[in-house]
Amino acid sequence: MFRMFGISRKAIASTAAAVTLAVTGVLASTGTASADGMNDHCPEGRACLVFAQGVYAGKVWVFEGCGYHPVNDKFKFAISHGNAFKIYYQGNLWDYVEPWHPRPLDGLTTATHVEIYC
């Protein structure tokens, strides 16, 4: 049946695989990424917090995607490579981080969550 159009099954299979990879890549880049992670620096285009103390002191928590992100630690510095965000602390306190502006944070109070605005 496929020979009727001069297309082999192998060509169809490799084309389908390429299309699947391309669509997956587009969907992954346009949607909200699924996992936050730790790094030694804050990559371009991300919102990040620097740990204040403990075994992770000086390490950078990198947020993937917009919206609500739970945290439960103390952070001494915030970095915004693009989007503004708020970091919320225990006791109904918060700090606002402007787009493209790093700033120091209260490294003594435990943060509960971050809200990244997109």
C-alpha cells in the first residue's frame, strides 16, 4: 500500500519519529516546566533564590515556570532574570523582587512559598 505512493514504511516511521520529537520539544518549551532544581548559579530567564544557611548555603534554587512554588527554607538573596516574583515568609511577611533586579532577602525567617508572575 505504501509503495503505491513511492514511500517506504521506513521513511514513514522516521518521519513520524521526527514529528513526534519536534512536537514534544515545542510543547515542553511553551508549557510550564515541571521541576524546580538546585544549581551553582541562576541561569538566564529564571527566578532564583540563594540558600542562607545549612548544607545548601550559597547554592541556588532555580524555579521552573510561573505561578506557585512551595519552599521551606531560609534564603539570603533573590535573583530575577526576567519575571517579577514574591517570596512569602512565615508570619504573613513577603518580599517583592522586581524583574531584572537582584536583591538581598531576610535570611533569618523561613520562606514558605514563591509566586512567580508571568
